[in-house]
Amino acid sequence: MPDKRLTVVVTRRLPEVVETRMKELFDVELRDEDTPLSKDELVAAMKRSDVLVPTVTDTIDAGMIAQAGDKLKLIANYGAGVDHIDVQTARQRGILVSNTPGVVTEDTADMTLALILAVTRRIPEGLALMQSGNWAGWAPTALLGGRVGGRRLGILGMGRIGQAVARRARAFGMQIHYNNRKRLHADIEDALEATYWESLDQMVSRMDVISINCPHTPSTFHLMNARRLKLMKPSAVIVNTSRGEVIDENALTRMLRAGEIAGAGLDVFEHGAEINPRLRELRNVVLLPHMGSATVEGRAEMGEKVLINIKTFADGHRPPDLVVPSML
């Protein structure tokens, strides 16, 4: 790159400390409003920037990349997941893509355990009762949930986040099971006291809790489809803090309404903010607005990784968190 300050366009509001540091390092265009750009606005931003800093709310497909022009050289994604970016097309056009892996591991694992506890112990129902002012006092059979200790937890996707979930679940006395594209090394399995299942169907049918911790790829779209959801025990619950597309949301809603699955805790949804309205009505479901990575510390660390990726690129080197198609 020429010896000049890079033009950087940020698509959403970021933590103030991150925006301030960007302003010091680059010729940066920040947002005053924290709303997603339209498709046309996003294409225009790509045309006038050396570096675009998008988030998960910005879908960047092949057609948009084709309109980007020759100025854009790096898409420095603010977030670990890049399924909203056509990385293959970007690389073919000479545009690098970077992300922020590893930052949200502990925060997302915390939220996974929070959802497991919320669903099994019926915490939102208790909260709603207290807030309504209708609580008449303690009763022996009121709001009975289930004990977490001793339950079998099946983790779908045993990467960094899946393993962090396993460590927390073990502390609660849960039995750890997992299905993964590749089996973990024996030392890791031993440390987590984890049982590997090559067959996802066999694991799903035996678990008390299913936790979705795998990325969204063509091979994981609707991995938990209607057929596989029907394998779950009627007493089992499912939790998803990964990507909504991994679960067939309509099938899940039907089965929850029919009592064929005991409950669900969802932080992500198949169609983003367009959640199945019937899902909202269910008392055995805990819905959160994509809060898995929402900690002050985590979001600042994400910004720091974005800054390092851009600064390394500006210095003429490969960004440390470069995404290549073979990684997807």
C-alpha cells in the first residue's frame, strides 16, 4: 500500500475506545447512528474505502463485491463469524478478509450455561411472576424445574467455545458428550471427561441437553432438522448460542408447542431479528437478543483485533487473523 493513511469505513457504532483509536491511526469514517446500512449504502461504503469494517448485520454477497471497485483491499470484520461475507469471491477479486477469533469464547460459554440454567430452572417464568405482582408466596409445587447436576449434555461442535462450555458444565456436575467434525485428542477428552459420538443421531437421542456450538456452513444448515429434532427425548432441552441457521426454527417451534421437546434457550435465530411469532408465545422458551458476546471487555477486545489486523495490513504484512476459504 502507498505510504498514506488508509481510508477506513465503519458500518456500525463501535465501543468509544475502539473508535477513538481508529481515528488516531487511520482516515476513518464513523457512524453517528447505530443502524445497519442498506445494501446500496454498503456498496457505496465499499467503493470509497481501502478498508471496510462490517459486522454480522452486514450481508456482503458476490454481487455487492463485484460493485466494490478497485479501492477496497481489506474487509476487517468486527466479529468471528464470516458467513455473512462471500469470502471466496472477495479473495478472487484481491480483497482480503480478516476476523476476530477467540475473543468471545468465554463470554459465549457463560451465556450458554446461563440459558441452560434459565430453561431447566424456569427462571424467566419466576421473573415474570414477580414483575406482575401476582406472587402469593412460596408453595411446595410451584415452578418446579429440573436439577442440572447429573444430566447429559451433548455439545454439537467442540471447538474453543464448545470446550469452554464443557468446562463450565462439568463444574455443575453435568456429563459431557460431544459430536464434532474431528475427534478431539485423547488428552483433551480426558481433561473434559468427554464422550465422543461419531453419530450425531445417536448422541441427540440420548441427551438431556443439546448445546449448539458449531458455525453456520453449507454442511451445518438445518443440521438440527425436523427428523433429528424428533430424535430428542421429550424431556430434553436445546440451547443455541452459535448460529440460528443450524436449527430448523419452524420445526423446533412446532415440537415445542406440541410438548415433544421440553424447552429451548435461543440467543440466535434462523432469520435474524424476524423471529417466528409463535415462538415468542411459548413459556418453555427463553429468547435473548444475540447477547452471547455482549460484554464490555469482549467488545473492546474484538475492536483491538480489528485494529491490529488493519495496522498490520497497512504496514504491508498479512493480517494475523486472515480468513481463507479453506478455513470455512
